[in-house]
Amino acid sequence: MRTISLKLPDDLLVQLDTQAKARRVTKSLLVRESLEKALREDSPAGVVSCYDLARDLAGTVKGLPEDLADNPEYLDGFGQ
């Protein structure tokens, strides 16, 4: 296994250290797991969908109807 070095913002390093201690694993292991997961989830051939770009925003807007399909009144006049 080869060694690399990287620079992290202080807050990310604190989160990494906290998580490593909580799981009783090394920081290196957490970084490897995270990197492997991120690379597996990467879109094929660099194609990025709208969902990929905004998935961290999903469910963060408050006050909207839970599902438009539950109340057809929300769709009245749609497409006209």
C-alpha cells in the first residue's frame, strides 16, 4: 500500500478524528472507505444528472406539500 498526503480544513479533520475514535478505527481507514464509496458512486463516463448535482438539497426545503400526487388541486391548470 502506498502513502499519500493531503490537506484538510480544520473542521473536516475534527470530524474525521471524532468519527475514527467513535468507530475505533484509523483515520486512514475512514478516508479509504470514503474515497472508495465516492468513486463507486461516480457517474459513468463523467455524466452528471440534475439529481447528482442537487441530491444534497433533497428534502431540505420546508413548507412544501409532501407529495403533489396526494392532492390533485396542486396540478390544476398545469400545462395549459
